[in-house]
Amino acid sequence: MLALRAARLFDGEHAALLEQPVVLVEQGRIVAAAAGLEPPADAEVVELGDATLMPGLVDAHIHLTFDASRDAVGRFDRVDDAELLTGAREAAARALRAGVTTVRDLGDRNYVTLALRDEPGLPRILSAGPPITSVKGHCWFLGGEALGVDGVRQAVRERAERGVDVVKVMATGGELTAGTHPHLAQFGMAAMRAAVDEAHRAGLPITAHAHGAPGIFNAAAAGFDSVEHCSFTTETGASADDAVIQALLANGVTVSATLGHLPGLELPPRIAALIPQLSAVFHRIREAGVPVVCSSDAGIGPAKPHDCLPYGVGEMVTLLGYAPADALRSMTSRAADLCRVGDRVGRIRAGYEADLLAVAGNPLVDTAAMHDVVGVWRGGVRVR
Ligand SMILES: [Zn+2]
């Protein structure tokens, strides 16, 4: 048995931290977590000192096959699937070292990330395979183009047969893909409804990439479980649409806000100008009470290495106005629930997987503590 002792513990849900906790782990699972527990005499006791234990982080939106370079998209023309797989393995390992013990890949090529799901030494990996997109639509180069209602229906069936964990649909254009428009919808309502119908029939969650209000609305009305980005991009900036926010709320849609940027990089002026507008959008989403998960979209560029998720805590607090505990919840219990693994990970609770992160100090007092990692455990095995 393993016994972890720390100064405090965030259980994935409650803002009140547990003081002087002991977490007992056996055969990869949490046996007990409480203050002042006496470990059995034969337990291996690990003293973590002035550290905060928390559940391993869950990144609900990552791209393991993108290499986080300036040419992350162009690279797909030059590398074969074997090289994509090698890079994806390294990317997953990098996320794990930062304490991200579960990742959900929302777009690879040729389903390569599915092969990583059973490899030891990596985070738990959930995969969407190639995102479903319109002909020459956002990220078409990943191979997920689908034409019309029947094409979309068939594409979801193919993914279910390949054994994906989630279905991803590009509901609007995106920044990465020339010739597409983030503010415009790529699919009509009939195709969006068909996608939801097929995914839910197969027992799979379905999420939509959507920037502009028309695509966000379509996803909410069609019954998608979540919307990625949800930036309310317009032709010239970003501006919240309250009717669409109410549609998200009414349909129980979770927003996956892709945050977590490596600091210190100079932003293109157009993006820098957009930040106050995006901040205003997300204040409105928060105030309306729409559930928000903090994910990363890691891999798509230099500000997005595969271990950038922890930067999202500080961004949620300073830019979006969340309480620190809510920010942490959004990448632990709430993210795990969205990914439908909330019965196993995302909380420190007896019976749950011993996927754990310890950081120095108290991240509820100073969010920078998230970057001072003391230890990471995946299934009870210490990986850092
Ligand atoms: Zn993405």
C-alpha cells in the first residue's frame, strides 16, 4: 500500500481544502482519503511536505498528432502515420509529466491516436479520430470530409465502428484552415441533427467545434453535448449573443473553453486586440451559468505545447473572473464528467483511479503553484 501525505488536498469538487490529508492507494486505486489517517505499518509513506494534492488533470481537448510548431498544419503533408504516432506518444508523455493524467484527442489523422490508448506510461487517452468536416472545410486535411446528411451519418457510423470514445464535428470554419470562415456554419441543421442522432445511438458523446454564433446555435439546438471554443467570433471580432447563450443553457450544453497559453510569446496584433472581446464573451457565458470546462487545444502552435493546460487556471481566474476552485474543478471533476469518465477519474475518492497531482504551495491562493509540480501518479505509479 502507498500512503501520500501532504499539507492540503483539493478533492476535485469542494472549494474547502482538506488539511493534513493522507491518501491511501492500493493496486492503482484510491482506498481512502481523509485527514489524519494512520497508514498501515507496511505502507510505503511518501511525505510531500507543503504541497497540495489534487486529482490528475483532464484535458478534454488536445491534438496529440499536431507538433505545436509554427507549421503544425503544413507538417501533415510531409509526415507519414508512423511519424505522427511517434510524435503523439511523446506529446502524451509530456502532458502526463505536467499532471495531465487524462487527455481527449479531438482530431487526429487516420485514427492513429487510438493505438496509443493501451500503452503504459501515458495518460488515459480518449480519441475522436478524424473530426467530421464539410468538403474542404476546417481541418479537411485530417481526412474527415463528409458530404450532406447521409455523408455525415455514415461518417459517425464509421467512427463508432472504429471504436472512438467521442465524435467531433466541425460546425464552423477555423483559424487553422485557409478558405474557411470561423464566423460561418459549415453544416445545416439536418446534418447536425443526424450526427447527434447517430453518435447518441452508438452511446457516444458528441462535441462541436464552433466559433461563430450560427454554428454554436446549431450545435445547441441539435443536441450536442458540448461546444469547443465557443468564442462568438464575428467577421471583425468577437461578441456574445445572449439568445444563443440561452440556447446553450436550455439544452444543457457544456462549453469547452480552449485556454492555457504558454506565457511570454508575442501575439499577432489581431489576436491581441481580440483578447478583451473574448474575455467579455466568457464573462457573459459564466454569468449566464453555462457549465464551462477548461481544455487546451494543445498542439496547434508554439503557445500550445501539450502540457499547457495548467496555465488555464490562472487565465480563468484573471481573464474570465472564475474563483480558483471553480477553475480547478473545470479541469478535474467537470472535465471528467464531460468526457464520461467521471465515475473513475477527476475526483479524489475511494474506489477511483489513483491519478494524482501534487503541486508546491496552495494553487487556490496562488495559481502559479500549478507549475511547481512535486509529483504525478498515474494509476498509483509515480511518473514524476
Ligand atoms: Zn482543436
